[in-house]
Amino acid sequence: MQTQIANKENISDTTTSPKSLETQPFGDQKAVLQDSNQPAKDVLWVGGNNQNVDLRSNFERFKKQKVEQIKYRKYVTEKSTVDKKDPAVKERLRQKFLETAKKYFGIPYAKHYWKPGEQYYDAPLFLDCCALVRQITYDMREELGFYLDRWNQAYQFDTLPVALKFEELKPGDLIFYSGIYYNTKLRGQRHNMVHVEIFTGGPTGEQSIGARWQRGVVQYFDTYKFESKSYHSIEFHYRSIDTWLEGICKSFCTVHEWRNWKVFWVPDKKSIFSSEEEKYDENDMDAPLLDLEEEDDANLTETQAMEQKLKQEFKKEQKFFIGIGNNPRLARDALCQQGFKEMGKGMQFSNQYRYKWTQTSQEVNYHKFVEGEHIVNHISNAKIFTNKITTLETLEYIKLALEGGQLTSYLRLSDFFPETYRLDVVADLMKFLNSKTKGFWLLKKAQSNQGKGIKLIADIKKFKDDVLTIKSDDEEVKDSTEILMQKLKSLGIETENENQQIIQQSNIPEAKKKRWTDMNLLVKELKEQVVQKYMENPLLIDGRKFDIRAYMVIICMKPYLVLYNHGYVRLSLNKYTTENFEKDKITHLTNNSVQKNHPDYKALKDSSIMSVDNLANILIEQGVINTREEYHDKIETKLVEIMRLVFMQVQDKLDKKFGCFELFGFDFMIDIELNPYLIEINTNPALFTDTTVQKDMLPKLVEDVIKMSLDVHPLGQKEAPEEVRALVNSGLKELQLPYEIIYSELQ
């Protein structure tokens, strides 16, 4: 956004009358005087057609937009809290709570109970009883929506208000121990809470997980009952963790406040960004952000009047809004073919649309979304499985569900997902550091796409050493005398003797590397990063590495209908080699955005994208497969099954609204044995038509998706079983591209 603000220094040179401003080019509009005889006022210019707009008007626009963004975040948070009250969701979180606890088996209690040279003295992590529970919630902070503060088991006890009888305990619930210290000099804990363990039940019915002994480790115990040498008069207090699983963590104790200073900022009622301070009517939000010509429209504030007006507008003329970015022309052309009329620019918060197509879900006002009237191309909380962290979390749940029988499949997670670790979770970080897997690896950032932020790792041993080394943010500090002499020289001040020897640091041995000893501090430095094993036996086409960008479309949510499209193939422009691995992204990252860095990309770009049919034909020529049907049976059926497992795992967590749909890009690598491996899942997959294959396919894909979304979301309905059934039975055959059913709620 371009901005120019007039100030006192440029008034004399830039005085301009309002009349001359109307014809003056934007680039020359540096300041405006409301009246040539009046003092100048600061004016904010914000690109586009917003001539004669003062700073206050633009700020009001910004304020309204900010309020809507805050409402969106609040909506997603509230929706997440509602979802967590679902018994099935809570059960999955409870299972994850237990599995996370097991990751810390073998971690010692505390460093000061060990002497130098003893087994655990140099351990990278120590967890006492309450630290174990605290660590679990920190590792699950994305799912829970919080993590426990620094205080001990007494604080944890106060945040769990639901008391249970022993026979009511479920695996994952906590057992708190109150007692009196034998040593009277020790200060008693609040509520006399001295210990906490995690109930599991197990074979004995009394099994628990905990850090119990000072010179012990986190482990299973056959029974939670024991005699302590430190305290007596033990009483057991059984507490449900359901409140935590619902995302609620606050003190329920009327005596102990337990103030938490690590609270994210939320605007209160006095804030100018408070969503409760002012009630903006629909007409306010319909005005474009950059063009003020429509601000004098009818000022309707009654809810019923607005709803009536909205319905009349829908019947009279179907409007659509297209956001910027990711080749919006494809969606614009497809909607115009369907007889829709485009809304003006800057109308992203208007509610007077029938159809909205944007890059991100944050551009959709779900607070004002009306089922049966609106259609949008995003599910509000689809990010629960589409960035690198949430994808990994989803796959871990799939692993547990397959092992526990909640999901059934002929595949196991290790069959289609490479060895991967989160570096911002202590248990995963330690597992990675102790992994014996050698070879090449990839370091990825959670929120990055298009190959950005990926680091290629050839020496995994050195990388692990670097991870554990504390890095200085500053370059090597020069000798202070040398700095002074250079400063004097820059000022033209002669020194007494140009040949004078300056005392310098020399012959000083290299400083010993400083190592991370607190794993929790280290994982904060490694925030939202994952490390993944690189596939070293990829299937090659003409000696080049490739991957498949396939599509999953959740085209309807009431009832669910999920479709597969085979997508296209992305190839490296270089012949495959592992020489100079760490510096050769073009060879090893097949993403089209990376390939554009090839020096001959313009001439070779068509060879960087291939159709799936062409891939199958080449594999037939190479003797890898015999027919196109064999390609489908050996590769595509597995792609569909992997997508099905992902969808089945998240379907109950998605914000299920009639009118919301989404197109997802799934990226797969294929090894020499024709096994597909899921690399990542993308929301808002790239729709650029840089190559011949993309120009032929992507417009058809967008047109098909828009047509299907309209067919299964008729105006005035809040579910569409008959329309979905019609699409499945005959509609899919009439589309331009082939689609396969991944899941149908009607079947």
C-alpha cells in the first residue's frame, strides 16, 4: 500500500487546490490544503481512487477491518472450544495426552540429585512430577489452546475443578497427593499438595505414569500408592482433565489467584479495536476500503431489513467477490460464465455476495456467513491439517487410530510418510537427536510454502551438533582499541604514529562452544520447524526427480462429499545427483517456484510440468508398468487411500457449514518400488498457468470446482443430499476433468 503524508516541511512547495487535485496524477499529490487561506492539515493517501480522503477516514476504515479480523480469530477460537466439548474430540485429546507422557519415559527427575560422572548428570532434560504434566501441555499447546504456567502441582490441582471417585477415573486423569513433610523446616505447599501422577489403570487397575523418585526416571508404576520418605499422612485427590481437554485452564480456587502474566492481548471494551465497543451495521462494512464513492448508500441498521434486502439482492442479481492473488482470473472467468456479476474492489467484508473466492479463510467474515445464501471456497479451520506442524499432528493421530482400530486401512503411517520430527517439541527433538538414521534430511518451516525456508542437510551429525550449540547473534567483536583507531581515522584525526603497534587480541585459543542445557529454551528457538528424512531412492523420469501435485476437494459438508483429481507432475530441470546436495535445491526440490530459479527456466519451463497421462506412458515405455490401469492400481489407489485417512481423521474437527468447500493440494513423492510418500498438504494450492499443461488443466479444474459447488449448494437450502446424490450418480461424468470419490456420507 502506498502512503504519502503531508507535513510542515513540504507545504510551501506542494500547495494544491482541491479542483486541481481532481486531474493531478497520484504520484504528484504530496499534500492538499482544504482551503488556500487555512493552515494545512495532514492527509493520508492510500493508493487507488481514494482522492480527498483524510487520515481520519482512512483510519476508520482500517479500524473496521481490524475489528473484523479480531472477530474472525475469536470465531475460530470459540468454534474450537465448542468442538472440544464433543466426546469424540476429547477422547482423541486424552489419548494424545497419554501418548505424549510415554514419550518421556526414561527422563531423570532432577539434576541436583546426580553427581558429575553419574549416569544422568549430563542429561539434556530433567522432569519432576509436576514438570512432566507441564511438559505434556506445552507439547500439546496447539490442540489444547494453552499450556500450564511455571507453578507446581498445587497450581495444577486448582485448575482442575472436577473431583472424581477412584472408580470414575479414566486413563489420563490426574492423581494428586497431599501430605505433611517430615522435615518441619520445609515450607508446606498450598493445599499441602506434594506430588502428582497420571492415572493409566493398566493391567493392575492402579497403574500410573510419573516421576516419583529423586534418583529415578519417568516410568510406569504398577500402583499409584506408595510410601514416601519425605512426607506422611498422604491423601489422594482424583481429578478429571476434561476441563483442560476443553481448552479451559484457569484457577477455580477462591483462595489462590495464580495470576498468569503470559496472556495473549485481547482488546477490552475500552480499546479502539474492541469488537464490542461499536456495532457496525452491514452498510458500514459494505463500503469499499479504497473507494469512497459508495459511502452514501442507504443506511440500514435493522437486522431484519438487512436480511430482507440481502435476499432481494440474491434473487435480483447474483454477485461474487474475488480476492487478490493466486491467479484470480480463473475463478473470475468461471463465475462470469455462470452468469454472476463481480462486486467492486475493496468489498472483502461485504455480506452482499452469493459467492466468494479468496486466497485465505481470514478474508471470509464467518460471523456473517449465512448457510443457504453464501458460498465460499474456504473451510474456516482447515489449517488444522494443512501446515507442516498440523499435518504432522494429524498423521500422528492417524497412527494411533490405526493401531487402536478406530481407523482401518491396509496402509500404516510408515508406509506413506517419511521419518519426521518436530523440533519445537522436547520429546520429538530428543528422539531426533538420538535417531540413528543417517543420510540426507530436510529442514522445513511450518508456515512456509513454494519451497521457501527449506534447508537441505547432507551431514546430519553436524546439523545435530549445530542445533545443540548456542549461536551468537553478533559477529566477532573487534578489539576496542582497533575500533577507536578506525573511528579517529574516519574523522581525519592523525594518530601519533601510523606504524604504532596496536594492542590486539592474538594467539587466543578458540572459545569452547556453548551448549544448550535447557531443552525447553532450545525448542523455543526452534519454533515451528520440522526435520524430515529425504527420500534417497526416488523414481526418476528421464533421469530427473519428480513429484505429483494431486487434489482433494471437499465439495460439500452437508452431507460430506470428498473428491480426488489426479493433478499433474512437477519435475526438476536438472538431472538427479546428490553431489553438492546442500546447495542444489533445483535438483532436489521439484516445486515450480524453485524451478523458476533455473537459469534456463524460460526456455525449459514446459518440461518442468507434465500431465499424469504422460507420466504413465513414460513408465510404460520404461517397463516400470504395463498399462495405464496398472498405474492407477499401484499408485493412484494409494493416493486416494492416504487422502481418505487424512479426511477421516479431521472430518469431525472441521467447521461444518453448508456453503463452505475447499480445494487442497497434496504433494507426493514416488520411490523406485512405486510407493507414494506424502510430503505436504496445501490449502490455497497454486493456480498459475505458466506452462502448457497448467494452461490446459487448471482453468478446467477451477471451472469444475465452481460448477460443482454451485450444484450442491442451492439457494435457500441448508443441506443438499439430493443434489450430492445427483452429482455422484451423473454429474461427475459431465465435468471436464476426471474425479474419483474419496468419501461420501451418503454411501
